[in-house]
Amino acid sequence: MEQKFCQSCGMPLTPEVLGTNADGSKNEEYCIYCYKDGKFLQDCTMDEMIEHCAQFVDEVNKGLPQPITKEEYIGQMKMYFPRLKRWRKELTVSDAVPENPALAGVKELIGKMADTLPVAFISSVDVEGYPCTKAMLSPRVREGIKTFYFTTNTFSLRVAHYKSNPKASIYFCDAEGFKGMMLRGTMEVLTDTASKEMIWRDGDEEYYPGGVTDPNFCVLKFTAIDGRFYSDYFPRSFVIE
């Protein structure tokens, strides 16, 4: 059976620690320490919950082959907690303002970086499980902040990686503004005519002499699921749905 975790504090859920609903029935999403009788027991922010959980790092280390420090545990929780149901705030590709004020402006910032920075960094996973990163020209086309299209060589090592393992990330870096934006998701390799024509630009013949039908010309379609950005000396994580 798939292990489930409390969608508030992240602890493993077993039958004996399940929270309860207002009618007394068991709740399958939250633990008894966070949720009882249909209500959360703590009126707190995500960061306050993280600080609370950090005090139990010694208990966490009992199940780990290599102990981690309290600071490392906090760092891991800051990446993980935004994906838990209680703390998840949808950041959509519509013009709606995100529910979480801390994420205000994220969509605009991602769009600006993708549209104005000349270089983006894309990462793939090789056959040995190692991450590999490469500088690329900025995306040719994007759909909001969820989907980005890049051009590359069909016979490249990067394409081979994505065909074997579609997990990917892209990163935009504004060195002058001291801002960084990382998106995680999956990468598809597209070779159909419609996709190739969509991102083809005048001058691409220099790289692909055969034109839009050149067999070495293909499209990388990146679809984001979540991300993390750094600006104003503060990192934030978010989910894209």
C-alpha cells in the first residue's frame, strides 16, 4: 500500500493516528495531532508549523541511515510543505491573483524572466540518475507559466535523456536583479510538423539546413508542476495547477 502522510505536518499516517471529522469518523488526510472533530488544532502559518516540527528532528533521525541537522530538516520541509493540502496555494495561469499574498507577482516575474532573459538553463536526468544541466536559448513560445517550448537538435544527448526519463527542470537567472526562478516538471520531445512550424523562426536555416522538416530539428515542450523562486533575499515555493 502507498504510504500516506498528514497533509498538515507531513507525518506518516497509520490507522491509529488518523484525525477525526466532525461526525467522529476517521479523516484520511490529517493526523490526530493536527485535526480533530473536523477542525485544525493549531491556528498557525506554514512556517510556524515547520518550526514546530523541527523540534522532532531527533525522532526523524532514528529512521535515517545518515542523520541530518535541524537546519537541513527545516530546509527539506520548506520544499515539501507547500505541496501538502493544508498549505498548498494554487498559482494558476489565469489572470487571477494568487490566494497567498506571499506569491503575489510570481506569474508576472516568471513571464518577464522567460521573455527577456537571453538564456535559460534546462536540466535532465542521465541513465545513471545524475542531473545534467545545459544553457539554452530562451523559450520560443510559452503558455502562461505552465508550458514552455524550446528548440534543439533531435540527435542531441539531451533529447536522449528526456526520451528515457521525462523528469526535468528549467531555471531562469537574473544576475543583475539577484533573482532566480526554478520550475520542475516534465519534458516532451515533439517532432510533428505543427509543433515544429509553431516555433520555427527566420534564420533557423543556419542551424537546420533542411528547414522546418530537417530531421535534426525538434521541439522540447516543458510542462511545469511546481517551482521555487528567490528574490529580495527570500525564497518561496509554489505549486502550479
